[in-house]
Amino acid sequence: MRYQFDWGAVIDPSLWLSAIGVTLSYAIGTIIVGMLLGIVCGITLLSPRAILRWPVNAYVQFFRCTPLMVQIVWFYYALPILSGVRIPAWIAAGLGLALYMGAFCAEIFRGGVISIEKGQWNAARALGMSQTRMMLYIILPQALRRMVPPFVNQCVLQLKNTSLLYVVAVPDIMYSSYQITAQTYRPLEVYTLAAMIYFLLLYPLTHFSKKLEARVDR
């Protein structure tokens, strides 16, 4: 017996557009917050003072080495038990995504800076430049060029990571897919459509990332 597709039953423009809006809002918002946090943490990881590096390194390693889904669930279910304050799902989800993004951005920033050849550092010191001027005028301009491709790749991953928001009932693409499936009993059409939406959102970014990497490698 051949399966009969029924796309009309699962196409609800207002619901899908709302879900796409939620997904993009979380992706863009947490990317911005995560990048800012990552830059601050990346600078701290380069500090010669161990008392500053250790707590930041602990944060980075913890969030890089634990699943994002566990983090989101922990913020939503466990943190209120410890704090005594109920945390809304949208805050728990945003907090988990932003801190996760920040941890990876911190390593990208640190890695970009330490990838600059020692000769560049030595030359700047030989010219009598202060640490601040050396970073601003010699090291960072070169390091930022190397950081851009991995930053873009991390943005692509962050957009994919928003698919985990459904675990705390944030109405993103995946949660909306679950709702429509429960109403229509058409999982094949629903999740195929969800996959197509993710592809249309992500393909331009991945294509841009490849072009950017090729340009940086020249």
C-alpha cells in the first residue's frame, strides 16, 4: 500500500512563520550574547593571572564538555530547586544557549590569538609597544581574520542547536512540529517540512562559511 501524502493538513502558515520567528530570535540573540561573553572570557583565558583564568576555564570546559540539552533542562528544572525562584522556559532556554555559545567562542578567540606566530609578538615588543597597543594594532587584526571562519561555523551550529528548545516547550520549529503531528497524525509530512525549513535557513550560512574559509586561506 503506497503512502498518500497530505501536505495541506500540515501547512499552517501562521504557526510555521511564528515558529521560524522564535527560532531565529533565539539564534540571533544568543549568538550576539555568546560572542560578547566569549570575547570577554577569551581575553581572561589569556591573562597571566591564574586566579582569573581558573574560574573562566572551569566554565568553558564544563559547557563544552556537557550536552546542551542537559544544560537547558538543568536550568529549567534543577536551578529553580536550588534558587527557590521559578525560571520561565524562555529564560532557561536562552541562558543555556548563550552560555554554551559563549564557551565555544571563548576558545575560538583564545585559539585565534595564540595562533599568531611568536615572531609577531617579538617584533612588536622590539618596537617598544605596550601590551595593549601590541594587541590592538599587531595581534588582533591578524587573529580576527583567522577567527571569522570558526565563528561563522559556530553560528551555523547555534542555529541547529535551537532545535533543542522543544524540551522545555519553547514554541520553535521542532516544538511546533510536535504539536502539528499530535493534531494531524502526519509525522512524515510534518518532519519533512521541518527539515526543509531548517535546510533553507542553514544552507545560505554554510555556503557563506565555505566561501569565507576559501577567502581567508588565500
